Amino acid sequence: MELLVASGVGVMVGAGVYLVLRARTYSVILGLALLGFAANFFLFASGRLQLGLAPVIVVGDETVAYPDPLPQALALTAIVIGFAMIAFVVVLGLRAHSDLGTDHVDGPGGELR
Amino acid sequence: MTLLLIVLLPLVGALLPAWFIRWGRNQSALAAGAVTAAAFLLLLSLAPQVFRGEVPSAAWPWMSAIGLSLGFMADGLGFLFAFLILGIGLLVVLYARYYLSEKDPMGRFYGYLLLFMGAMLGVVLADNLIALLVFWELTSLTSFLLIGYWKHLPEGRQGARMALVVTGGGGLAMLAGFILLGHIAGTYQLSEVLQSGDLIRSHELYAPMLILVLLGAFTKSAQFPFHFWLPHAMAAPTPVSAYLHSATMVKAGVFLLARLFPALSGTELWFFLVTGVGAATLLFAAYIALIKHDLKGLLAYSTVSHLGLITTLFGIGTQMAAMVGVFHIMNHAAFKASLFMNAGIVDHETGTRDIRRLSGLWAAMPITGFLALIAAASMAGIPPFNGFISKEMFFERTVEAGFLPGVPWLLPLIVTLAGLFSVAYSIRLVWSVFFGPPAEDLPKPPHDPPFGMLLPVGLLVALCVLIGLLPNLFAGPMLAVATGATIGAEWEPYSLSLWHGFNVPLLMSALAVAGGILAYRARWIFINLQEGRLPIPEAKRIFDGAVDRLAAGSYWLTGSMENGSLQRYLALLVGVAVVAIGWPFLTGAWGTGPGGTTPVDGMSLVVWAVLVSAAIGTAVLHHRRLIAVIVLSVVGLMLALAFVHLSAPDLALTQISVEVVTIVLLLLALHLLPKESPREDSGGRRARDLLLAVGAGAGVTAMAWVILTTPISTISDFHLEQSYPGGGGTNVVNVILVDFRGFDTFGEIIVLAIAGLGIYAMIDALGVPDRWRIGSPEDEVRYPLLLTVITRLLLPLALLVSMYLFLRGHNQPGGGFIAGLVTAVALILQYVASGIGWTTHRFVRDFHGVIALGVLAAGATGLGSWLFGFPFLTGWFDYFEIPLRFIGPAIGEFELASAVLFDIGVYLTVVAGVLLMLVNMGKIRNASAASESAEGEG
């Protein structure tokens, strides 16, 4: 399972990096979304993998095992903030397209570089 | 407190002269003088303590964990230097009042001067290595301002820049040295560092640390080969030279040698480096001083030479040598400051500083000439002045030191030669200027200057005579405490005297004087030799060349990396990261951890396969944007499944609802952007990016693998234990969010709110024309009836679900974030199915208000705990039983927690933030769709 998680994160990063390196804002945004997925998942996984449990206390039972709740809490807010970041970049892209007349990441003339 | 005031007074008081200049030049000078005098008096109030052998100190801790504090101490050494800085500072303030002309902005001059004074006081009184360094760099900066004071002179600007580059660069080396020193000693506290000398000297990092620290000291004190900046700094107004280049700035380097003497001195390396550099500087600069035609140039090289003398003494490393070093610091400050001021007077009254043009000024300026004569005699080491005593003692130390085994006569020979040149240039300074036939072609008719300019010189010269005649009375006590602090040990007061009897040093002195007179008479041989056949490399040209090459190199490097292409920057960034992360794997430093692995089941394998193909699919299909977004959404959904399986139900709920709003957002954006990406990248670039992507993916996979297979030590046990008894909830993730780490969450919802407002602002400025706004006739678009009806039915159900998720959040998966996202999704669905106009009419219009309400609710919950005397955001909860007996058992206990209020704030902020982003984008969608159709009609 560790290998699946690690490679899953790796593939998302690889695809994300490839997209971020493209020349159009929309591709960059898709790449950022993928990188965000990967980062959140990686952050969560740093609490190590536990199958079929929940970080919900069963009061009075000392024998229950729990997953690590802290990375989960961190990842939860990271997911929400990640959305806000994507939304911001999207609007930035829209604004750039509307003001500059092109969606190339380097603005007008970017294709020539 | 007094110590802090002494340093702060000039720093803050720097504003006063700049302000008072509006009432006149005298007022400005008075303000500067008053500030200096006040600091001086405060310093003197510490004198009884210092002379009793106590060390007044004070510290304000700042970052104690890494040893940073603003600490000051006034031991004998610090006191002596502070005395020189403030005492001579006071004289310079007076002198500058008469020296500066009407055209010079005097307020600014005094402002800079006081800033420099404060920085210098900080250096000599600091009790923390890092604080010392900060003040050290401040002296470099403020001296830059002072040297470049005459902005209209190119020499001034260039000299200031050179001084800044050399001394600032040395300061950086010193920073590295100090960090090593702090690391070795285990503290940055200077007074503690000074006591761990044995530990420091035997440490393996001693050599690199020493070299770095000495780089700082040598650049500041203009030691060979860093001496070249000092003569060029002579472009400064003379009061600046008299202050910075006799008593303060350049003395900071030798101060550092004295300060760290107990910690660093006494090793072979110290001896050879410090004595070697010092002796080389001493001789070389004394020779150059003789052949300079500029009065201040001569004095500059003479200063370099005398600093070399002091450096040599500290290098010798014995307690007696250190004592003589401290003594010569005092003496040099007195005679050199007066000579600089004297040179300034000559320049001021005759209009030139060229020794070849000046001659026979005695008749016109007898007082100036008399004072110059005594100060120069002191500099040359002629009895009965103070310079003679310290020079005799210096000669004695060099005879003792031996220097190189086998050639014990080498160091005494060097210093005798240097003494010889020193006598020669001192004679030239006085004889060529004040005696001989009166000069005829002077720019101005010379006469003695106003009393205010003579007084500071006179006071300093009087000190030279008094210390020379009665050394124990006028220098003894100060020298004793300063030396005691320098060597860091008990110190037998040493009796100073003018007459040491007939011995080797006296013979050396006699040789130096006799040879000096001959050398003066033969000076034109040296000058012609130098100007004709032996052009030594001009340091300024080398320096300028080096600076030019460095600048050209920087331009080339910047230009080749920064061509304005985001793609190139990112490729470089990713490339460097791949190499940096990949390196430890390739060298075998990182590998599989010792932890076991968890078993794989078929379902996980399927989810993994779908996720991986969808992620790759997004990259492959990115030219067709709509399809790419849909494929991307598959990745998010698979992640949600993975979260469920990997024991994170809260994350699964969050992920799935964020997924919905993200995809809606991306679809909205797609409506306004081209639907396809052009295939414009060259094959080479695609191959390069593919390589980078594979490298990054492989690197992250390896990194994740190492981490996941390494057992964890977590701090979460505390959270698990305390969640129910301490936080009142069983869902630990939610308790962490709203209680344990509530402050983080508070910050995060504020970020969300700011992002929402930022988006609103950017969209607002897109300039949506009014007629396309909501409610206008153009907004009447038909929406699919079936979708509209179903979503309206779904809305209450969805809201109910979100309420349920919210209320149970403290104990079961759910909570403010998730409930807020679900509500947002439910409302977005209405916008999608029924149109913005319809929905806006029926729901909240003003999301800003709701965002503010949410942040305020969360903040108020946090503040509420203050009312009960607890820190910000302390959680509170209790259980209640409804006292009605007959329904009691049916409902049972219920819980009230302050965390619920906080969670309401989170909920409101999330709902309003998400809606603010999406709905505003929907508005431009309407506008642009409508404008497209309007264009079509037109």
C-alpha cells in the first residue's frame, strides 16, 4: 500500500509539473490543481497509513486503535485553502486574458520566447 | 538602562540637528553637541563603577532559544572606546560647525554623524556577538553616508562605495566567523565567549573561524591588503576623517582584536597572521605616507601604518603587548585626530592640501603651526610626548617577541625601518608646510582659523603633552581598567614612564630619528623612484576592474537566466529541486526505512490505477481543455475514495465537496478562455519538460516511500488522549481544528476571506457593463426545467445534510469546514440551475457581510475567553441535563461548547467565501456571453 500511495503522489506531481511547464494559463492552473492534490495527499500520508480506522474516540474502550489525527487536520484546512488559491489563480488568469488579450503565461509576445 | 540610553541617545537624537537646522546652523550644531554631551555625561556617571573594576551590564532577551539578545556591557575596554567616541565626537561637532561652509547641508551632516556615533557605541558596548555585528554593519552604512557627504564630488561617491564594499564585505565574513565562534563556544554572549578561550583555541573549527573574524577586523582597520579604501575615503569632509579615520571607525578593527583577545589569541596561527599582517602594513604604509603629496593622503597612510603597529602588538599576544596596544590606541586617537583637524584648518584657510604648494605658513598661522608641530612630534615618537612612550614600549615588545625562529632581528628591523619612515613623514608634514620660504600662489591668503576650530585641536594636543609628561596620572587608571578587560585577567598596574634607561629600544628610537631626518632630506629620491620606475599596482584600478568584471558577470548571469519566460524559470526551479532531492538517493544516503508495509487489496489497486491514469490523462489531454477538466475531476474523486480507505473520513468529505466547487470554478473559467490550447511547444521543449516531470515524479515517489516506510514518532498521542476529556469531542480532527489548533484555523479562514475579497476586487475591475448586470433584461436566459425543479427540491435536503454534518462535527466526521462546503455546493447548484438573477433575488446578496460576520464570530469566541481570564481561544464546554424529569431520559445529557460558536464562524466564512468566488465569476460569464451575442447582433 505504501508503494501505491508513494507512486500515486509521484505520478500526480509528475503530471502536475509537466502541466505547470506549459505555456498557457489554463494548463498551468490544471497543473497547480494536480500539485495541490499531491501535496495534500502527501501531507496526510506523513501520518503513515492505517486502514479502516477513524480518528473518532470510542469513549471507555482502551483497546481501539486510531490513525494519526494531526496530519488529517492539517490536510483538511490545506484542501480548503488550496481551493481558494486555485480560485485566485483562475481569476488572475481571466484578468490577464482580458487585459492582455492572450492567455500565454508571458503575456503578449510570449510565444516568441 | 544607562547603557541602553548611551547608545540610543545619538541614534534617536540624530533627528534633532536635522530638525533644528531650520532655526540656523548654530542651533543645529548645538543640538548635536547637546545630544553628544548628554550621552557623554551618562557615560561618565558609570566611571566610578568601571574604575572599581565592576562591569555595568544590561540585557534585553529577544530570541533566547537561539541566543539572541540586546545586551550591553561597559567593561574597561568598552568604556575607554566609548570615552574616545563621545569625547572626540564632541570636539568634532564643535570643529565641524566652523569647518562646513554655508552651502553644506549641516543638519544632514550632524544627523549622519550622530547615527554613526550611536552605531560605534553599539559596537564597543555590545555584549552579544550578533548585536555587535549588527552595529558593526551599521557603522559601515553610516560611514558610507559620511564619506559620500559631498555628493557632488565623484571621488566622494567612489570613495564611499569602495569603503562600503570592503568593510561591508569584511563584515559578512565576520558574520560567518561569529556564527562559528558562537557554535564553538555554545553561546553568543560575549562575556561568556571570552571565558571559553581554551575551548575555542583547541576546537577543530578554530582556524576557519579565526580567519573569517580577522577578515572583518583587517578590512575595517585597513590592514594590508585591504588598506586601499582608507586613502580614498579621504574625499570626505575633514571632520569626518578626523573622527572616523583616527579614533573610531578604523579603530573598530583593532577594538575587535582587543575585545576577542582572551578568546582567540595565544596560538601560532594568531601570532603569524596578526603580527605578520600588522608588521607588513606598518612598514609598507609608513613608506607610502612619505611619498604622498596630499596632506590627508599622508595622514591616511600614516593611520594605516599606526593601525598596523597596534595590530602587530595584539598579534604578539603577551599581556604586556596587549597593554601597549591599548595604550597606543589612546595615544594615536589623540595625536591623529588633532593632526587631521590641523590638515583641515590648513586646507580651509589656504585652499589647498598639496604639500608641494604649501610652505612657510608659520608666519601667517603660528598657533596652527605650533599645535601641528607638537602633534607631529608625538606621531614621530619624539620625547617627551605620549607617542614616544608607547613607541618605546612597542619596540621593547618586538625585541622580546622574536617573530621567526632563527631571525629574531627581523621584526625589530621592520619596526625600526617603519619608525624611520614615520619620523620622515612627520617632519615632512610640519617642515614642508610651516617652514621655509612663504608660499606665494596660494588660493587664499592664510591666517589662523576661528577659535572654535583651534580649541578641539588644542585640547587634543594638550592631552598629548600631559600624557607624555605625567603618564600615570592622565592615562594610568584608564589604561589599567582597559587592559584588565582586554586580557581578561587580573592585572598588576604597570608604572608608565618617559625614561626607560639606555637600552635596545632607545637605540632603535635613536636610529629611527637619525635615519628619519636623512630619509626626509632624501625624500625626493623615494618620490621620483616611485613615480618613475616602480609603479606599484594602483589598488583603486584593481578594485574598479574587479567591481566592473563582477557587475558584467552578474549582468550576464541574470540575463541568461531571466529572459522573461516563466517556463524557463520554472524549469530551472524544478531542475534544481530534482537534483537536490535526487542527490541523497543516488549517493545512497537515503533508502527504504525499517518500517513494514501495509497489505494491498484489489479495490485499492483499482483506485490507484484509475487515479494514475487520470492524472497522466490530464497531462496528455490538456490541449482539449474541457476533457482535461473532466479527467482531472476523476483524480479528485479517487483521492476522496483513498481518504476513506486510509482512515480519514473528514478528509474524504472535504475532498469530495471541494472537488465539486473546483470543477464548477474551472468550467466557469473555461467559458471565458479559449477552449483549446494551441500546440506550440517544440519537440525539444516537450522532451525537456517530460524529463523534468519524470524526474520530479520519481523524486517525490522516492521521498514519499522513504517517509512512509520510516516509523513515526508523533505528538498526536496528546491530542488523542485529551480530545474527549479536554476538548469535549470525540472527533479528534475537528477538536484539533476548533480547539487545540484553533488559532491556526482562525488564520486560515482569514486567508480564505482575503482570497475571496481579492477575487471579487479583480473581477470587479474587469469592468462588467451595467446593462449586463443581474436583473437586466439580457439576464433572462432559459434554464432546463427539469434540472431547475429537481434542484429546488434538493435544496432543503442538502441544507439539512449540511446542518447535520455541522452539528455532529465535534463527535463524528463533519464540522464547520465540511458543512460550509456542502451548503456552498447546494447554493451553487441553484445558481447553475436557475440563474444568478433568480437566485440572488432569493438569497443573500452581500457575501462580504457574511464573510465579515464569520471571521468576527470566530474572533469573538476567541476573545470571549479573555472575559474569564483565559488566553485567546481557550475552549470551554460542559454537559447539561434538561431538568424536566419526564423527558430527561429521552434526551439525556447534551453538550454546550464554545467550540460550536467558533465552528459557526468557520462555517459562515467558508460558505460566503466560496460563493463570493463562484458567483462573481458567474456574473462575468453572463456579461461576456451577453456581450458576445451583442457583438453578433451589431
